[in-house]
Amino acid sequence: MERREEQPGAAGAGAAPALDFTVENVEKALHQLYYDPNIENKNLAQKWLMQAQVSPQAWHFSWQLLQPDKVPEIQYFGASALHIKISRYWSDIPTDQYESLKAQLFTQITRFASGSKIVLTRLCVALASLALSMMPDAWPCAVADMVRLFQAEDSPVDGQGRCLALLELLTVLPEEFQTSRLPQYRKGLVRTSLAVECGAVFPLLEQLLQQPSSPSCVRQKVLKCFSSWVQLEVPLQDCEALIQAAFAALQDSELFDSSVEAIVNAISQPDAQRYVNTLLKLIPLVLGLQEQLRQAVQNGDMETSHGICRIAVALGENHSRALLDQVEHWQSFLALVNMIMFCTGIPGHYPVNETTSSLTLTFWYTLQDDILSFEAEKQAVYQQVYRPVYFQLVDVLLHKAQFPSDEEYGFWSSDEKEQFRIYRVDISDTLMYVYEMLGAELLSNLYDKLGRLLTSSEEPYSWQHTEALLYGFQSIAETIDVNYSDVVPGLIGLIPRISISNVQLADTVMFTIGALSEWLADHPVMINSVLPLVLHALGNPELSVSSVSTLKKICRECKYDLPPYAANIVAVSQTSQCMWLMQALGFLLSALQVEEILKNLHSLISPYIQQLEKLAEEIPNPSNKLAIVHILGLLSNLFTTLDISHHEDDHEGPELRKLPVPQGPNPVVVVLQQVFQLIQKVLSKWLNDAQVVEAVCAIFEKSVKTLLDDFAPMVPQLCEMLGRMYSTIPQASALDLTRQLVHIFAHEPAHFPPIEALFLLVTSVTLTLFQQGPRDHPDIVDSFMQLLAQALKRKPDLFLCERLDVKAVFQCAVLALKFPEAPTVKASCGFFTELLPRCGEVESVGKVVQEDGRMLLIAVLEAIGGQASRSLMDCFADILFALNKHCFSLLSMWIKEALQPPGFPSARLSPEQKDTFSQQILRERVNKRRVKEMVKEFTLLCRGLHGTDYTADY
């Protein structure tokens, strides 16, 4: 191989001169990489070594670095360099050198069979790569040759060393195949060739595994080698003898992990289900592990129980359909299912004393899906067999979902508690799924158990057991419509009897009531049974999440039945300062008469208004800022759901409205008008603070969204306030609120004048900002572009005003297309896709597009050419499509001119490619999706990525 050094063909020699890559320099760089304390020197050394590995000189220095007098780190680098050269630059190697390269590698592997293991592995990977590149034509029996060569008696290395080296080589061969960069057609040929070569590997592995004299290290390597080969989708029947040997090896603790891995890999390959006879032979082998499993559980040996469970689940989960199909073998499959049930119910608390039960959950989904997918007759037979199994599963899962004793739970780490929480969510999902198979009987079953538990005086009361049963009920009720279940009234009656002495139980009681809130709406007479519990829980800070979320659900679902309780709910809520709670109260108050709402609102928010008045007088400081933002947030949340016109009920049909549409002013508007001056006062002191401005805007934005037309009386004064705010210090939140007003009120003649005045004012202020340099305000530019697009969509008349400088707006939007922030670019593209269709109807728009449209096209082409992220290409394609559809004659003239200069928009493009692109775009005026495909294709050409692996991600 040494004469390769002079050939300049190998890629990537790097910037350093070729002569630098000498053995001495490589050794120096390695020393620097391993021992130099300076991180910068290490990085430089690593960069230089990466260049050395791909240089032509690597063929020369690699062999020298493998000399026996070198240290393993240096030898390892030499072996790695050889692998890189063979795997990546195979085409550089002349065919007449294949044999000598192969012979040299065999020699080195034989020498390292008794040397450094990490170097041996790298050399084996290099030879594996060489074999894959030569198979099947240049080296048809590669694997058989390897086996023969290493079994030769005349080798200087002892038998065990040769055997381990051969096994290492055979293990890395399929792994190298999986990660190799072989072209697709070659991959298919090589896979077929390896499948045939399997015949030379498996008999050897069987012999070594079954030989009593084989040392443990050899048998371990055999199992790893088998594990590696089965991932090439070897027919399961060809693996039978080895799988049986692996099962036998499970009794040896040293071989246990490798045996599990090999068996699981063999059983899990997708093709295995074709070999039903082999699968049936595996069931008794798996069932034969039950005693070992029981012993492991008894002795607290989590690793062994985990491994055996993995095997049982691999067989059950991957092949339940194939095994269920064998009706005459139903009993042996049922025995496997029961073994998996044992694994699900393994004693101990997950994840502290056991980690196995979670492995089984997916199996139960799969089995249920397979049973329910059979035709009616077969399904009925299996339902009879498996319904009792699934009822047992529910019991097992609810037992596993139980909390440990308070004392034990106190010792758990926060990570263990979090893992247990996620595990319970998985159990909850499984129960919800099982409901599909067991139906209403499951709810009756849970209800009966809960009833017995709460009324029995014989058994000692266990809050954990009660909590788990409720948790099961809640899991189902949250997603399944239980409104027709005959056990819910009984459950609602039982809930007040639960003795709540524990936070976890209290939380679950709350969430269960919340899950039944729709049922309560249909049975309002039962509200009084549970509402006191919820209101009582509000007073406990530890229950704030569950009690507030439950009250919010009840207030949303049952609001028309809550007026008798309203005063009580408001009174209890006044002690809490929770944002969510305000949303609950908004729902509640929506159902009252206007006078009642105003009375309750007054008592509810007066303390906050007084506090805000006090804060407005104070000199601004960080702590009073937090208090102001909090109070404004509470008001926002209240106004988000306080909707006396019941807009959110509209989709349910008018017959469901229980209240007439109210007359007179909207209570929210009344309150906002009362506090308007106070809010202005707060603003005057905090105008520089984005958070306070945002909180003020949020109050009005949420009110506008909820009240819609009812907000009308506030429009003039809000427009005036927004104008003053934005003129003093421009902030994105003010533009977002302006956009809401444009969206809802701009089309109404009465509100057009104040909205037009505000629109012109914020546009003028933002244009000034652009003159000063908008780069520091991408959020303002983003919101401004969205506002402009909304104006064009909702009320294009806003662009007819003579005071609006449409030309300046257009130029600013072109500038915004070049921002690095993706949301800003998207918003700007959105503006242009709204603007271009208005060319014909709005004279000022048509004029500016005619004058400056070419500038827009060039910005779009620059972006496609590589200036913008590839993820934004669809947005730029939308602009091209709009230009083509609405300004065709202009675009056909501009695009040819724009693409004329050499190197634009990318130096990688030929004139022919540019010409093809412009013709394709001009031809496509109907199909937007095709334009997007063209742009994606063109941007890849511009970036030099066309046809590379890198493009596969997009």
C-alpha cells in the first residue's frame, strides 16, 4: 500500500502541506491531544489529526503507528485511520491492491489477538469494511475465508486468542454493515451475500456455545456475535439451535445479560412472525424461566427479573397476533400472558424497589388490539378467555398505582417521585384503553370495590387503596363519556364519605370531581354533594392546583346551575390570589343577572383596585412592579371568561342557551371604564417597562376577544390611550392589541375613524423607528407586519388614506424580509401575500408594486439563494406565487433581469439552471404546492446541497 502516498487522489488533505503528515508529527499531535492541559492546543491537535486521517499519507503512517513498540493510543489512531480510508475512500484504492491490503489486515489482527483489545476491534472494523466493499464479486466467500484463516493451526497465536479475534471480527461485520455508506443497490447485494454466509457462522457459534470446555469469555463473545447477526433479519428457523443454547446459558449469571440481549434481538426481528412453528417452540422455553423469575423476585434480584420479563414481553408483544391465530395452542399462549401478568404485578414500588412492571404496559395494548381485530366469531371466543384476564389486569395496575406509606414516600427523592408520577400516567392511559374492551362493567367493578372499602368495618382503612380506585375511575371519566353510566350517582354519593387525611388522596378526589363536571351539569341536584369539598380544599395551599382546576371545570360546565352558590364561591375565592381561579369566577359570574354580576364583581375586585391605587402612588421599584403585574394578571384572567353574551356557547346551538341576551352595558365594560383612569395612571409611571405595558395590554386584549361587539363603547378611549402609549415608547404588545381592534371593529363605520387614526399613528411611529434602525426591535417589526397584514385582510380601506406612506411601508417590509429572526421573516412574508392580491383594487398598492416590486423579487431571490433559513422557503414561495398570479407581466420581465448577473443569487448556479427555474415559476400560476417544491429544489442547488444526505431531513 505504501506507493499510495504519492497519489494525490485521496480527498480532504486539508490546509496543511502534505509533507506535514509524517509519523513523527502524528505522534506529536496525539501526545498533545492526550496530555496537553491547554484546551485550545487539544482542539488544534484534534483538527490537525482529523485532516491527517483523510490525507493520502495516512496509507503510509497508519501501518507504522501499529508497530509493537508504540503505545495503544497511537496504535488505535493508526487502526482508525485505516478504517476511515477504507470506508470513505474505497474508490481511491486500485483493484490490484485489494489482496495485499487484505493480507496486511489479517496479519495485524492475528498479531493484536493477544494485544490491546481496543486496537484489535478497530482493525476488525477496518477488515469488515474492506469485506463489505469487496463482497460479493471481488471476495465472494469473505466470511467463510475469515473462519478458515483463523482456524488454521500454523498460527503463532494460541487457540483461544485466535477464537476471540475471529468472534470480534464476526461481531463487528453486521454492525459495520448497518452503519456503512454503501449505495442502496450495493446494500441489497451485500445483505443477500451475508444471509448466505450465515451458514459459515452459525454452526461455529453453536459448537462453541455447546462445548463444555468453552471458557466463559468465549461463550460471552459467541452470544454477542449471534446478537449482532440476527439483526440482519436472519430467518428465525435458522436461529433455533442458537436460541435454545442462549436459553440454557441464562442459568449462568456471567452470561445472563448477553443471553437476554441475543434472545430479545432474535425474537424481535420483524420477519420472525413468519416462522410460527419456531415461535410455538419458544413458548415452553420462556415458560420454563418462571421458577428462575420467582426466585429472582423473592431474592430482590432486579436485574434477573428485568431480563426474563424482557424476553417474555418480546415474544408476547411482537407476535401476539401470530400466536393468537394458532387457536389450538390457546392454552400455552394464555400461560405466557399470565407470566407477563406476573411481571406487571411484580411486588414492590416502581421505580424504587422494582423497574420491571413498566416494560409490560405496551403488551396489553397490543394484545387487546389484536383480539379486537379478529372477525366476530373468533373475537367472541377470545373475549371469553381474555375478559377475566383484563379484569385481573385492572386490579394489578391499581395495586401498582398505590402510593407507599407516608413514611416511605418521605424518603423518596424528587426524581423517584417524578418517575412514579409518569408511571401512574402510563397506568391511567392503559386503564382508559382497557375500557374499550371491558366497557361499563369496568366502572361497576370499580364502584363496587370502592363501596365495599368505604362501608366495610372489617378491613383496616387504607387511604392508598381508596385513592387508587378513585384514580382508576378518574382515568376513565376524563376521556370517556360517563354521562350514561348508572354508577356515577352512587360514586358522587360516596365521595363525601371519604375520610381525607392526605394530600395525594385529596388531589385525586378533586380531579375525580373535575372529571365528572359534565355529568354534574346534567344532574345539577348533585352539585351540592361535592361543591363544599372543593371550596374547602381551596383553602389548602397544597391542593391549589387540583381544587382550582376542578372549580374552573365546574364553573365552566355547570355555570347556569351555580347562581345559588355564587356568593359563597366568590367569598371563599377572595382569600386566594390564583390566576386560574379568576377564570373559574369569570365562568361563574357569566351566568348571573347583570346586577348580580356587578355586585359580585365589586366585592371581588375592590380589594385589588384599592391595592392598585396605592401602588400607583408609590415610586416605581421591583417589588411593587411584581404586585402591579400580578393584579393586572388577575383582572385579565377574570375578563377572559366573563362573557355574558355567551359567545362560547354559540357552537352548541341557541336551544342550549338558558339565559336571554342581557340588555344594558356589559359589566366588564362598566368595570373597565371605572378603572380606566387608574390604569392610565399606572401606565404613566411604568411606560418604560415592557412587562407592565404587556400586562395592561393583556387586560384589554382578553376583554376584546371575549366581549367582541360588546366592547364597542370602549373603542374610542382605548384607541386614544394606545396611540399615546405607542408614541411615547413603542412596544410590540400595543401593536398586537391594535391588531385585535382592527380585526373586530375596523369594518364598522362608527368605529372606523378612531381605528384609522390609531393605525396611521402607529404606522408613522414605526416607520420612524425603521429610519433609526429597527434591528434591535425584531418583536416590534414582527407585530407591525402582522398588523399590516390584518389591516389588508380585514379593511383594505386603511391603505386608501393619503396620509399613509405605502411606499415607505413596502420598503420597510422588504427590509424585514432580511432579518435573522424567523418569526419576523414569516410575518413579513405574510404581509406581502396579503398585499400583492390588492394590486388591482387599491391604487396606491398597485403603484408601489409597479415601482418597487423588482426590489421585493431580488430580496426573495437572495433569501432563496442562501441568505435565509431553509425552513422559511415555503413562505418565500408564497410571495413568488402571489407575484406570478397578480403581477404576471411585471414578474416575467423582472425575473429574467434579476437572474442575469453571474453569481446571483448563488455562485453555484449555471445560467441554464437559472433559466429553467424562471421558466418553471412563470408557468405555474395555479398550483402553489408545485411552486413550493420548485423553490425547495432551487434553494438546494444554490446551497450546493442538492442530492446530498443532508437534504433528507427536510
